[in-house]
Amino acid sequence: MFVLYSPEHVAQTLRWEPLCKLPATLRGSSGLVSTNGGSTIWSLADNNSPVELYELDTLCNTLRTLRVAGIDKTDWEDLTADDSGNLYIGDFGNNSNDRKDLRILILQQPESASGDSILPEIIRFRYANQSEYPPSPANRNFDMEAMVWFDDSLHLFSKNRTEPFTGFCYHHVMPAHAGEYDVLPVDSFRTGPGPMLFYWITGAGLDRSTGTLALLSHDRLWLFDDYPGNRFFQGRVREIRLPVYTQKEAICATSVKEWYLTDEYNDALRSGGQLYRMRFADATGVAESPDGDGWTISTDPINRSLALAFSRFDDPCRGTWAIEDLNGRCLLEFAVEQATTRIPAEALPRGLLLVRKRSHPRGATAKRFFWFSN
């Protein structure tokens, strides 16, 4: 077990629990949300499936099937809810980056809807910076599989399909009301260098009790908090590796530090198609700068590594960093080229260690002591 100690900052240990097999109707589960604190969960499947939502309990029993009436379906890719219990379905899957019929369906309080069908209101939108359908491979960042409701707006996060892969996820915002909108990115975050399957974004969830945003990929997620307003990418970011690699496309928070996830069933591998519960328990300290220079060193207990993460990543952060003992002896050097860098920790000794940048134009703030236990 790895422990980092800091008297003012507490990190989290991941507890991962497979719960049950999803019903056959949700083999392609791509959206997940709860409007009642986790008592039940709504889910949907992506393309080539009925125009329906399914309400489940946490044993994967289907409690209700709700048909969305009066519309066809292209590619449903995420599901979110507002504080009034209204649901939003993202019909914006765009694998080839050539769609011109992007939509979000609004279902007004489906919990209280009578019968087995509901008529949606519709948001239609387009990317104002897209002029080619499809664009060149280097510009294919108009697919979308991740959405949350926050502060009376819908926030969408792109699934990067660029070739070569750039790793950038774009954040778009639009009103959570029926209408037609042109949207432009308001911010971006580089998840990593690739391969694409590890670093593209396939789902999003928001814990409104803590303000923590989670962006999901197949084997990891990124948590954002302590951000100004609704600028998620301008806050603290932590990358967390998940215990299994599967095609995960749905995540939601149900209570403080408790999340549910699903993955799609893979016929060839006979894996996936499950509901999981993920909990964070206060256990591991995060060493964070007392002067607010915007970076942290924390543990990844699952992968037996450390993670150096920057809330605002720019050129002065890049370069060679080192972990040293109290005598100034270098134990490990590593290069930083992105917002989150994973550091192997198996060979580090137990005790008080120092992480620092080898040369730093802003002076001595780029160093930090932390307690390490293996």
C-alpha cells in the first residue's frame, strides 16, 4: 500500500465492485443517471437498439421501460439529469464526424410520466467551427459521447478521433432548453498522447454534492474539482486507472464519493455488459502546493505508481523532474510532457521524499515533500 501524507489535503482510495450482469436490452449501455440518489438508475443503449430508456435497480432488474415517442434514433451516447428530475438524451454519436442532425432530447420528469411512453422536447445544434463533413483526419474531433447538466446548461465533452491522435478533449456548453444552437469549444484538456483507445472520452458524470466532474475512458477516468464557475478544466485534475479494461461508456454519481458505471458487452471476448459500483474512501494523502502553484503529487494504489498532475498545464511545467531523498540523492528522474504523468513507484524507499523540477524559471515553488510507504 502507498500512503502520501499531507495535513491539509486528503486523497482517495478506489474501491471497485462488479454488481450484476445487465439485461440483454442494455448490452450496448452508453448512458447512466440516477434521479433518486441511487435507489434506481436509468440507462440507455446506443445505435441499433430500440428507442427506449430502462430503469434498473442495483441488481440489474428492469423496473420500467419507457419508450421515447415521435422520433427516430441515430446514436444515443449519453444520459444526464437536472435538479428537477428532467432527463437529457444525447443523440450526438458521430463516429465518422459527418452528422448534420445532432440532437439532445429533453424528457420532462419521466418519473411522474404516466404510461410507457413520453414525448420529448428537442435541442438541435451544430459545431460552428466545422465546415467539412467529414473533416480531414487531423481535424476529426466532432464525435461526442459525454454530457452532464450543470448550472442550467448542458456540458459536452468530445471524443477525439484525430489521426494522428492529439489527445485533446473539447468542452462545449449550450442552454438546457429546447432550441437550435451553434456551439464552439470553451476550453480543452489533453488526456494523453495515446493510444486512442486509452485516452478518448466515452462518458461523463457529475457529483453535484462535491462538484466533481468525471470523464471516462475504457480503463481510466479523470476527476476535476476546485474549478472556477463552470470551467472544469481550469481546476484540479486527477487521473485514476480502473481495475479492468473494457468498453466503458457510462458513469454517474449517486451520492458523495459513490459512482456507478457500465460497460458494453463484447461478443468476441465474452466480457463486459456489467454494472459496477465505484467508491472513494479517504485514505491517501495528496501533497499539494501551499502557495497555489497548481500541481499535486498523489498515489495510484491500484497500479502501484505515483501521479504528478497539473491543474493548469503550460510550457514551464514541461521538462525533467526528479524524486530525491533528504540527502539530495536522486532516486528517479522522469519527463513531464502532459497534464498528468504516471511515475513508477516500486523501487522507491519508504520515508520522506522530495519531488521537484530540475530547473524551474519560477523559482523554488516547484518542489514538494511527501511521505511514501510501500
